[in-house]
Amino acid sequence: MKRYVRDADLLRLNHLRDRQGKKIPVLRKERDYIFYKIVRGDRSPYMFISPIRYSDGATVSLRYVDRDHEHDCGKGLHVMVGKPERSHDPYHTLIRVRVKENDIACVPAFGHVLHRPKIRVRKLTVLGEVPWAQKRRIA
């Protein structure tokens, strides 16, 4: 099978930092990556109207994905690295997804979702809903 992901994107993925410059650990399970995605309560994409539904266990894929890392919002399935602390919208649902290394389309140079680096992929499998992380209180 032809390799889809580029070495430069894998290198960028393994050296991602948040907006404060702190390194973000990338979760792996064998050759797969574990990422997060924000969806609406009905499991539809939160940014646009689409027939796609992110049901538990579902595999979602697109035929064409923009592989140019200079395009922050290109066509593709957008996921984020690291679990965000919270959403600005109470109707958002956070899901965990599994992405095979070869299904990573690109790691945009400047793209962020809720202060977490985002990645464009062409195929993902939904693992399930996860609770939002709680912000730590400083005493």
C-alpha cells in the first residue's frame, strides 16, 4: 500500500507545542494515534452542516483531503492533539478517535482548536465520548 503520510508531518506531530510553548504529548497505541474531536450533541460536525455522524465505533472517511500544511482550514477531518480543558459552548461533545498513521493528511503549521494543535486526517474511528477535563484551581 502506498504511504500517504509524509515524514515532515510526522516530525511536526511529534514536536507539537501549545500556545504557551509547552510540549504536548501525543497518545499512541501501537502504530495508531489517539486524538480528540469536538462535535455537536447529536454527533454531527460542530462547524458546518453535514450528513456525517460520529457514532461510537463508526469509521468516518473522506475521499479528498487537503494535504497542504500551510492551509489551516483545508478539506478533511480535523482532530486535535491533547484533551482540551473545556469548551466555550455547553452543547459541544468531546469524543476520542483513533487514526492510523497512514491516514494523517497533514499537520497544519498554525491551526489550533481550543488552544490545541489540530491535524487533518482522511479517516478515523470513533472510540467514544469522553468528559471534558477540569481546570485546576490554584489555591
